[in-house]
Amino acid sequence: MLLVWSRLWRWMAANAAFIGSFVLITGRTDLPWMWAYLLVWAGILTYAFFVLDPDLRRERFRPGGPSADPVALAFMRLSALATMMVALLDVGRFHWSDDVPRTLHIAGLILFALGAWLPMRSMSANRFFSPNVRVQRERGHKVVDRGPYAIIRHPGYAGMTILAIGGALLLGSFAALLPAMIFAGLVLRRVFFEDAFLKENLEGYREYSERVRFRLVPGIW
């Protein structure tokens, strides 16, 4: 029971922090698409705090070893943060490019929800889903080829790319698409790097990459 209350408290604190930061950055509470964004994000946090395997949750938030690609990871995080910041400042305060049609808001909502679902589904299939490019020998790291990994090799990265682009459209900022595309480019580069690293360092991955040929987009690449 104590563990449940601890998770509930952290979930409430995390959601309060997100809501408070969004309101602070935009200076507004009357943005319905912002609340739609926060609602989807609350779903992500709910999964992370209550559904995610505790061992995987520790690896996600406190990786057990260094990344083989730390600088790129830092730039990916910065570009993701920039996407959100530019969008919130655009729609809340400066109105650089917030004339997004309703249809694109709705398309953004669908993309954002899909982009959020894919990494969550990937985590449920792959207990080795770490932010760091590394072989998790202390956790018995092995190739995972079930769930979305039976279709593409990097479903989490595919989802994150969709999430960034969809989030910019959902919030209603064309300007935020620029850092979102930078993020997408960094993800693409990361896929190449991680593929090469795993082929060299994770037993069975080279054979897996021959069975599952597509990296991010089924039937295309």
C-alpha cells in the first residue's frame, strides 16, 4: 500500500509540474489544445508510474551504465524540449505562427497519441528499452523480436518522431515544426548508430536485422 501511495504522489507531482510549467510558459489557461496535449501526457505518465515494469522503469530513469552515444542523446533531448518550448511560447505569448487550421490540430492530436502509444507498446514488449545505447549485460540483455519489434527494429524511435511532429501541430505552432524536424533528423542518425552498435555488440542482433529488414517505417525503410 505504501508503494502505491508513493507512486500516486509522484504521479500527481509530475502532472502538477507539467501543468504548472505549461501555464507559466504560455501565461494562459484557456487553450483547449494545450489541455488535450496534457491529457495525453497524463496517460504517458500513468503508464510510466503504474504499469511499466519496475526494473525497466529504473533503467529508463536511472540507466545502469553509460551510453555509447551520450552527446547525441543530449541534443535529442534539447531539440525535444525546444519543440515544446517554441510551441508553447508561440501559442501563448508571441503568436509567431499559431494560425494552424482545426484539421491540423486534430491530425496533430492523432499523431501525438499514436506517437505516445508506440514507445509505450515498445516498452511493454522490450524490458531492455533504455535511453542509453548500451548492452545491458547485468540485466541479461537479449534480442527482442515480438510485438512491434516483429515489424520494425526501432518502434520506439518511430513513435518519438511522430510524437514531436504531432505535438507541434496539436499545440498549434508551425514554428515548432523546425525543432521537431531537427529532432527527427537526430533520431534518424541515432537509428544508424544504434543499429551498427547492436550488430557489433549484442548477440543475435545481426541475424534479427536480417529477419526484420525495416528500421522505422514498415515496408519502406
